[in-house]
Amino acid sequence: MKALRWIRVLFALAALYDGVLGVVFLLAPAWVFERAGVTPPNHWGYVRFPAAVLLVFAAMFAAVARDPLRRRELIPYGIGLKAAYCGVTLGYWATSALPGMWKPFALADLVMGALFAWAWIALGRARVAAAWAR
């Protein structure tokens, strides 16, 4: 299945993307906010906890990248993560002022969420095809 290679690459890139964001926001959130010219929250825990959650998801995406067919059941959780972030961020973007630093992440997650859905469907079809081939 040619799509399997692309699915592996997609989830490896997602693991890298979320992993790098997680590490940066976990270890140097003040630097990120300062560079972006955004007023930080009143407590770094509001940034560091989601950063740690991103590291958990990065590990999950790496597991999917290693074996997409066996880890297909994890993909809806990734879709949920991307949908949750996009829903909140794009909602604020549409209804109020949203600091620019969050907008590229929303667009990237929108694309990744759609690609995750494609991967989940493609892997489901591959499972059905494999079952019929037996």
C-alpha cells in the first residue's frame, strides 16, 4: 500500500512538530512570548501543562508512525487534539483579536487534522481489503 509510506511520514512529522513545540513551550515559554511580542499569562503553568500534553501526543504520533496499521485506533485521538485546538483558536480568531503567534499553529493543525482523517480512512480501507484477500 503506497499510502502507508505517506502515513508513516505524516505521523513522523506530526511527532516532530508537536514534540518540538512541546519542548520549546515547556522549557522556554518566556522566550517564545517575548519573541512574539505577546503578553504572557499570569502563571507559566497555563503554558507548560499544554506543552507537556503535546509531548504525550508526540509520543503517540511516533507510535502511529512506527506501525500505522496496528496503531490506527490512536488516530482519532490525534484528530481530536487538532480539532480541539483549531476549534478554540479559530473561534477566537473569528470573533475577537487573537495574537498572531497562535495563527500559524491553527492553520498547521487544521491541515494535519484533515490529513489524519484521510490516514484513518485509508488505513480502514486497507484493513477491509486485507480481510477480503484472506
